[in-house]
Amino acid sequence: MTVSRKVNEHLANFVEEFDLKLEVARLSREECDLYEVFPEPGGVIPFASDLAGGSLFWLPRTSDPDEWHVVYQSRDSPEDWTTTELSMTAVMFELVTSQGTDNILGWEITERSFVPF
């Protein structure tokens, strides 16, 4: 398989997952009236998933992406959103340094499987 074919497959998978997350967020919006969904102005934009199927979204309230907060939608309860006042990098830092359930996922993350190069 060529590199360009692999890239195209990864891009297609990304677009499919991105669209699915937007659709779940739209359905949640219809039921709970929480957040607008991209491409609506100020609509949440998915950027990551957890291992349990939940989704992390940017909440673009300003024109500066460095100031966008992060919200989390649980897979188990799509109407359950956790809102933070943290940036994406602050949320990622919190996840890799937390010593208990005090993080956006509410997970006990004490064992790390990350091994640097």
C-alpha cells in the first residue's frame, strides 16, 4: 500500500468519525439544548476521543483558538457534558499529571502507559 493511499484512508476515517461526533452532539442538543454544534457560530468542534467512546470538543467562544475552552461528552450519557474553563493543552496536561479522579474524564489515572522515545 502506498503512503498516499494510507493517508487517504486515515483522512477518510477521520472525516467519518468527525461527522459521527457532530451528529451525536446535534442529537444531544435537540434533547438538552446545551451547545450549538459546528458549523453554527460558536458551535462545539470535536478534537479527541477517550478509550470509552466519549468525546472532547473545543468550545470556540472567541476568535482566538488559544482561548477556546474544552467540553467533554460522555458516551454513556450523551446528554451529560462536562464544561471546563481550560484550554486543550491545559486539559491534556491535567490528564497526564492527575493523581485521582480530579480531571475532565473523572477517571482514576494513576498508571501511565506512555513511554517517551
